[in-house]
Amino acid sequence: MAYKSFSMELAGRTLTVDIGRVAAQANGAAFMHYGDTTVLSTATASEKPREGIDFFPLSVEYEEKLYSVGKIPGGFNRREGKASENAVLTSRVIDRPMRPLFPKDYRNDVTINNMVMSVDPECSPELTAMLGSAIAVAISDIPFDGPCATTQVGLINGEFVFNPNSSQNKVSDLKLTVASTREKVIMIEAGANEVPEAKMIEAIYAAHEINQKVIAFIDQIVAECGKAKHEYTSCAVPEELFAAIKELVPPEEMEEAVFTDEKQKREENIRQITEKLEEAFAENEEWLAVLGEAIYQYQKKTVRKMILKDHKRPDGRELTQIRKLAAEVDIIPRVHGSAMFTRGQTQICNVCTLAPLSDAQKLDGLDENEVSKRYMHHYNFPSYSVGETKVSRGPGRREIGHGALAERALLPVLPPEDVFPYAIRTVSETFESNGSTSMASTCASCMSLMAAGVPLRKMVAGISCGLVTGETDDDYVLLTDIQGLEDFFGDMDFKVTGTDAGITAIQMDIKIHGLTRAIVEGAIGRCREARMFIMENCMKPAIAEPRAEVSKYAPKIIQIQIDPQKIGDVVGQRGKTINAIIEETGVKIDITDDGAVSICGTDPAGMQRAVELIQIIVTDFEEGQVLEGKVVSIKEFGAFLEFAPGKEAMVHISKISKERINHVEDVLTLGDVVKAVCLGKDKMGRISFSIKDVK
């Protein structure tokens, strides 16, 4: 392919796409330049479908090369290793809008790779990769019903900022990402400082308008450089098999099997139907190979028909009805805070841990502004929660994504460091899962934080809204609080968290080619009603407000301010002074560059002693001041007292005792702890102390 370059102005900066310049052996490659941010986006597909699978094998990678920001990776190997949390989340955001645009019966392996090679703080590498992925697939020969485009939106002083730079993101009240096709919105991801629903909808569709300009730009590139889409082997289920299944299992029998509020009962019903059909088709290997997919699609059609036409949900609920709710706190002893939230057959236990700020997570990524993370939310999804047996291999992309969503939901209501100087970790353990555990995790986390005494500004709850669509844009049904079956067979999982004032996070996944504005507005409105109900009827009865004090098992923190020029005195040479204070008192000490000192511990006496020692070190001796010190050195002319590590003064032999003594050792020995009063400066300008003049 001949080298061609295309450019457009996007949010005040130049976006340039080079086609045919690099990576010629990929099915599609776009060398992206947004300002000085450079990302290579490629799309490749296998020649043949992968056998024995019933899903589209798409892999999306976002590779953060630390040379892009002039860094050498840490660690022993000094090279990039496991993907960062940001890289995982970016891969998910690229995957979610693009996956539904590939053919449903396509089984060829497809890999979309994005390699970040240079980062300009003015231009987001994540956004550049999102656009590059869409372009690489659009110009390739891989079947794809695109193009699609993505825009990021910030909100500063009530005004929208499109594709904000790094400094704007720091002060923005909104971090919104919207992906669109020509007609509809296909993905929404947001974190927000209680942005009202109406303002959020306005932001979504402002981004949608910008996406149309980007799509027109992509259309130009495809027209000049696009390849013809290749033919592929369809893995669709034969219609003859569907007809044979319906003869053996009539629609009313399948309806009876799937329409129950017990997940285990439903799975047992389907297992019996599967065994019946396997026995019936035992001689037809071709049909047996796709029988599982056929049964899945039969269930899906049955559930969708009953919801859409009869407004009948599998568990018998009304369209707006939330499953049975339950909440409690303090279910785990001795931890700093705990809570359990149950919604139907979804149950989350969350545990909160408080620690000094020095325990905040250190980040080694591409964002120069984000070097540590004070609040960490981790989410675990063991196999027993869905009645399966599988060895745990650590958190995968799903677990990382769910944890990040709940973390984003609660960040806007956390107290600032100067009010609550703690690092905070919450862990959501999934005890049982049947739909939207991330939203249950948000509710459980909020209660756990309040139980731990974290002074949250407001209560946060979350809920998911589902969708089943018909043949036209006006033919659809919204479902409040979707369970697993409605998620699997439905068209949308629209998660919204927030307070009574507005939205704090959104994550929208769909399986269709976009949503109309009416659906988006309806889902956001439905989620607001539901989360208000959850807070008032479930969460507040369990714990209405944060506890006044942290748990007796949690570390306590005292904060003092010192002159920044005295920091070196407190730390001492090679940390000798501060380590001596820590060893004596058993506390942890953090000092920031501006002189803010945090003393953390569980023993109040030890903490107070550490405060006294630090204040002695940073305060000049004053005449009349009485201090307690330890004898650390004895000379012929007197003794040296240490009042704090690194802070010493001398008592002349004449000032030790009211009686005349010939030797210091007659009264003092090394290690003695005595009180002494400051006499001020002597004729030589030296500070002197007296033991005998203490009153």
C-alpha cells in the first residue's frame, strides 16, 4: 500500500494518521499522531476460524512503553512487564464499543494492538489509541460494521472541554468517554463529581456530535486506503437444527424452563433439556458440535420475546422492580470496617482497611501527574460465587474493571487528605453473583467506609439498567436491576452510581449497534430512581452516616505542621533521627515537602511522645523551658543531655547539684533521665541548662 497521510483539527490540536508507512503485514495499521502523542494501532486476523468455540475471539491490547515519557522501567529486568491497571482499563474501553460491530458468527481470531510510543501531555494517548483502533480495523479486510469514533469530555467551571489535556483533567468535574457510530451512541464511560443527570446527557450528546466529524474523517481514509472485506466461514446455527429442537422442545416448554427466580433451578431445567436433545441428536455429529450455541439462542429468543411482547421477566418482577434487598455492617470482627450488601442472588462483602499515607499505592505509568493512589478498591470474583469450580489465577481484566468502576464511584465523596490523612483500601469479596456485582460492590463499599469512620460527604449507591429491543428504534423495554439471565440475553448493561445530587460514575456495555437518545435518557432516569430507593430503604437503615471515630483496631493519626527548613533536622543524617523516634515510640511518621507531619500508631502515649520529640527538635530552646533528657555523655566539666534524637545540650558540673561535687559521676551515670531548665545563652552565646535550678 502506498504511503498516505491524513490530517484534521480535533479539539484545537492536529490529528494525523499515516497509512502504509509502517506495519505493512498487519491486516490494517494506522500510525497515529495527536500533537506529539504517537501510537501505532494495528489489527490482524487469522486466516481460518478457531475450532470448537462459540464466541468471537477478539483480543485488545494497549501497551504503555515507558520510553514514551522518558522513563526506564523499574524492577530487576528494567523492561515493561505486566500491563498496568490503566492499560487494562484502556483495553476494555477500546473493546467494548468495537466488539458488537463485528459479525456475530465470526470466529476468526482478531487482535487489536496499540503501542504508545510518545506521550504529549496535551493529547491523551488513550484517546489516540481508541481512534487508531477504529481506523486500523476500518481500513483492514476484517469484516466490521463501522466506522466508530470516540471523544473525551471534561467539565471545568460548568463548561465542557473536549479531549482535555493532562492539566485540565486534574481540575475537571467530569471524565467522560463516549463512542459513537454514524447514528447512535455505542459506549459511555464516566467518572464525575456529582454531575446532574441533565448535564451528563448534554455532555454525552455533545461528544456524539464531535464523533460525527471524526467518522467523516475516517470515511475519507477508508475511501482512499480501505481494503475489501474478506469472506469468512459463518458459524451460524443451521435453521434445520432450530426446527428440530422446537419439535422436541416446544416454545412453551422452554418458557417454563427459563422463567424462574432461582438461578440453580433454571440451570437444572436447561441441563435436562440439553441431555434430552443430545440423546436425540446422538447420530448427528455436525448438529452436536453447535447444539450448545443453539440452546443458548433458543433461550435468548424465548426470554426476549416474553420481556418485549408481554413485559414478563424471568423471575416475575415488574419492569421497574428491584430484587429483595438486605444490608448490614460490622459482620467481620477486628477489621477496620465491614459491610455486606445483598440484592437478590447477588451478595458482596466489603472490608475497609485504613493505613498511613505512606501506604498509598505507587504508580509507574505514563501520566506524570498521577504518581500515587491514596484510595484503592479491589474486587474479587471467586468461582464458587456462581457455583463453579475453577482455580484462582488472580484478578483478570473483569475483576480489575469492576474494582475500578466502584473506586471511581466513591472517589468524589472521599474526604481530602488534610481532613482525613489516611490511605484507604476496600476489598469487595463476591459471595454470590447473579447480575451486577459491581453495583452491589459500590453499595457495600460505601457502607464499609462509613462503618470504618471515614467521613464521606454523601452516601453513594449504584444500580444497573438493562434493555431488550425489537425491530424498530421505538420498540424496546428498559429493565431495572437486571439479573444474569437478562444481562446475557439482553442488549445492554447500563451501570450508574451516584448520590442524591448527581452521578459519580457510568459504565455502559451494549451488544447492539447503538442506543437512541430516548433509551439513554430513560436508562439514566431509571437508575436515579432505583439508587434513591436503595439508599433510603436498604443502606440508610443499616448505617445512616459515617461513624464519628475510626475503629479501635485502626491506626490513629496526629498531624502537626513544622517549618519545612527543619525537615532535615527531624530526618537526620541518613534517617538516623527519625528512625530513633520510630524505634522509641513504635509509630509511623510521614513528612511531606511542605512540612506536614503525620504520626500514625495505635498507642496514644507513643504517638504523643513522638509529637513531643519532633516539637523539641524543631523548636529553639527558650530560657525557663523545662525538659526531660537522658544522660548520653559525661565529661570532666559536665554532662550532655539528649532531649530528643539529635537534640542535645550541656549541663555544667556547677549546675548539676545544689551541693558542691568534684566529679559528675558522683551524681549522674550514663542513661539517667533527669529534668533540666534552660538558662538561656551564656557569655559565649551557648545554650546552657541546669538540673539544680529546676523548680
